[in-house]
Amino acid sequence: MRLAFALALAVPQLLHAQELREQPTPFSVWLDFRALASGSPPLVSLPIWLVSLRTERVSARDDMPSQTIYRLHFRRVGDLNKSLQFRLFYDDVKDAAPRLSGWSETGATHFEQGPFGTGLGLPTSENLTLAMEGVDYVDITTSGDGRNIRGVFLASLKRAEVQHAIDYEAPANVSDAFENLPGTTLNADDYSLYGRIKASLDPDATKLTPHDKPTGAWEFDLGTQPLSALISFEILDADLLAPPTITVNGHALGAAAIHQPDLADPGYIGLSRPLEADMRFHYAGWLRAQKAIPGSALRPGLNKVVIQLNGDSGPVAVRTLELQLKYNSPSLDYTLAPNAP
């Protein structure tokens, strides 16, 4: 009888649901160029500082290929659009690298950036901060029909005071709207701190496909065996249901952990395959990935780490490989476990 009474009290709590509210975004906008050019374009509410988007085709002439220009017309609204986060989503196609330019009504150029991309043939994005003082138009220019440009995300930026430790690297200049981590910058030298040694393995981007055997391999020398280690890298167009696996000196260590931004991020691109119940999502941008390595998997002398793609994954690219090694030091804190639990 007491149990039935307790269950009756719990039911109203289970049935209660929070109200679903639409998050207001009056000073940011996602412009999906492909959807806007379709036969049934979505209705988009533009921020007060954005007047219009126009597409212009330029025919080939002489030695110049045909071009497509996406022109954004801005209205100056004081500090509301003095500085903008501008994230450009595009396919990194060879010979179609997009460029960016900002200019005024009088034709004065205020900035030019790009070309972007390295011809990896993968969906990607560029995260930029644009100083909009005196700028009335921003042009996105690419060769060909412009189908490699997916869209742009725009957001007003405001300043906030940030404190950080003097002895350590300053935080990124812009905090991403969708909690994406800033890009990694590798040091040319190795650095030691509290028994940790941080070393760069490879700063360059390498394209990997599931059919490569092995997918990607890197070798490095160690003077002594560490207590533990951590390998970090950035991955482009990752299949978030099929992260790459890490093997060190023949020891399979399992899947790498990938930091996933807010699911509202326009970087997520869905993929629906026949006979698969779930939609897969790839991320059109660089994400941070890590894998812990037990010290016993490493040895003095030559070591080899392999990044192997899951068979269900499509091609990806990896870059900024970095290795951290943990050694004994005066600051090391540890506990000796008893022989019996």
C-alpha cells in the first residue's frame, strides 16, 4: 500500500514538461545559399544591419574563368555591426578557392582575404572576424557556378573583459557562437612543464580515406618511456558516429574522442544511407580530437602511431598532430593502491 502511494506521488513529476522556447537571435543569421536558391526557399529574418543578398554571374573572358559573386549589402547601425563573426561554409574544391572583399558605396576597398582552402575536396569552413567600419558590401567570389559555396553564418560581436594567467597562452580573440574550440597552433620547439613534455608531430593537413592501409602513420623517437601520453589532432569532415581509431606500436587503443560543438551549428551536414536507420552527421570544419595512450604502449627509441578510419566513415583530413608525454617529477601526485581492494 505504501509503494502504490509513492508511485502515485511520482507520476505528476514524470508528466511535467518544460516549455519549449525559441532562442531569440536578432543579431545573427544563417544564410544557406543552396536552400535560398531552391524552388521553395526558406523564410529568413534578417538582422537590422543586413539589407540583402544578391548573386552575380560573371562570364569567362580572355584568360579569366567564369566567376560567381555573392554580394551582402549591409546597413551601418553603430556598434551593432562594427565587428562581425563571419563564418564561410564551402567545399574545398581545387581551382575554386573562395575570396572575400569588403568595400564601401564609393568603391573604396577596406579588406581582402583569401583565397581559402587547399584543394582537399572536403566540406569545410573559415571562421573570420570582420571589422565593418566604413563597409557597405562584402563580396564572396569563387570560380565557376558557385555551387561550392554552401552559405555564411553572421553574428554581431561585442567586447567582454577576459582575464588569463600571464605565464600561459592568451585565449582566442573570439568566443565561437556554437562553443567550437579555437584552432591549434603548434610550437616549433618542445616544451616541458611539471613533468609534461609537449611536442609537435606534424602541422600539415593530410587527407585520409578508409581504403588506405594503414590510413595514416607517423613515427617519432623517445629517449625514455613515459608514464602516460596524450595525442591530439584536428580532424576535418569527421563522421561523428564513426570516429577514427588509434593504434600505437601495434596496440589498438580504440576510438579517438572528438569535441562536438552545439548541435545548432550549421557545420553539421546530414547523410542518409540506404538500409541505415539513423542519419549520420559529418562536420564541415576542423574539430579537436584526442586519445590517451598508456605508458606501456610506448618504448624508448622509435615509435609509430596510426590513425585508422572506420570502414563506415568517408574521407577526412587531419592536421596539427601534437604529442604530450607525462614523466615523473617533483610535482607528480599519486597513490599506491593496496594489494587487496
